Amino acid sequence: MTDSSWRRHPRAAFALLGAVVTALAGAAQFYWFEIANDLLGLGVGYDTRPAWLRVAMTLIAWLPLIILGAVAVGRIRHGRVFRPLAYVAGALGVCVLATGELLLRPAVEDFWHRAAFDSAAWRQNDRPDTEWPARLTMADDLLERGLLRHAPRDSVERLLGPRDQTNYFREWDLVYWLGPERGLIRIDSEWLVVSFAADGRVRDARIVRD
């Protein structure tokens, strides 16, 4: 943006400045490990960062507020050509967009990866994508279609294969590991668990987390 356009459209200019500074500062904080190790080749972890890197990260984290202070001083000294409120609006806009993306991304990814249940693919359970193994993409469709509802045990085991060997959920008759839990923080795992009634038919089948 040229100096003349900056003066003709100060609100837009300072809103853009706030958005760009906030976005760059946020990206630098979020991807600091990749920047430090892949780009700069430092080979450091969070607890082994050199002092200069700690200082640099602190300055970057405060950079949006530092520039806001400079814009506020410019407003006092030079008048309406400096627009601190527009700068704040641009910065907050980036924060709102980033928060929305962070909250909506798990639901979008889950919807994008969903697949129709296929017995052969379930039993084989290929895991080319460690974040989305085959079973994790098909489990919801399996339950929604009611394929296990009141089914006898031998039919379930033909459909899904033998239970996975695990110490989790021993109170359930059949247990199948699906993959890492879906959601914002994917620490635990999701499992399909099945129990049978006295007549040998499915009493309950659900997805649980360990």
C-alpha cells in the first residue's frame, strides 16, 4: 500500500496492519519448533532453547501490543492519520478467525473422512493415515446402519473379526480399536465395544474412549 493510499484509507491500512502483525506473531509462536529446527537447524526443544531464542519468542508474542502502543503514540502526536481502534479491530478479526478454525476443524475433518462400512476393509484395517485408520472412518456408519442391532455373536465376529487383545473394557464381550480420538486434542483412543444379552444377541454397541 502506497503512502498516499495509506493516508486516504487509514482505517483499512491500520486494520490490515493489525491483522498481518497478529497473524505473523501467532504463526511464529505456533510453529516455533519447525522454524527453530527445520528452518534454522538449531536442534532444540522447548526446555533447551537458548536464551536469545527465549527472548525472541517473548518479543514476538508481545509484538502486536508493542506496535499497538506505537500506533497509539502516533495518534497522540500526529492525529487521525493513526488509527489504533482500526488496528485492534484487524488484530481481533484474526483472533476470531483462528479460534473459529480451531473449533470447527475437528468436525470438518471428521465429516470429510467418513466412509461407508465395509467388512473386508474393517477386518484388514489398513492404516496408511495414522490419524484416520480405516475403522475410525467407518465406525459411525456401522452403528447408524444398525448392522449390529440384535445380531448374534457369530454374525458379529464374521462381520468385524475377532476382538482386539487389550486390557481395556474387560466388561465388554467384544472390543475393537478404532484409532486416535476425534476432536481438538487427540490424546486418547476410540474403541467400538459390544456386549451380548443372555440369548447371545447384541445388547449394546457403542463407541467409547479410553
